[in-house]
Amino acid sequence: MLLTSNQKDRTLKATLRFKLRLEPETETALRETLEQFTDCFNTVCRHGWDNNERNGTRLHHATYRSEEHTSELQSQFRISY
């Protein structure tokens, strides 16, 4: 377990690492989801970089609809990147 603290806002964060034991089909589905999520995230980052935009809400509005048509991710995942 990794513990980090932030004196400025007085927070403590714990990071746990563990190994998942998955059925092969579940592992495949999880890997595909992670790859799609990474692709969506990179698209948003590229848009922000190319357009000098750092505001998350504006990035969301600028990229959500195009990702809706190019990604198989459910909307909960698309809005979280």
C-alpha cells in the first residue's frame, strides 16, 4: 500500500495494488474497454492541445458527440475522460 499526503489541503490518499484473477473472456473484455477508454482520452487530450483548451467542460462539449459515433464505450465512460 502506498500512502501520500498533501499538507496544503490536508488530504491523505491510499493506493492499493492487487492482482485480478479473471476468466479469459472477462480479461479480453476488460482489455478492450481499457484500450477504447485510452483512445477516447487521447482524442480529448489531442483536441485540448491543438486548440489550447484546458477547461474540462469545454473539452467535453467539443469532443463528446464525435466520440459517441466512433467509440463503443457506454456514455458513463465517455463522460468521465
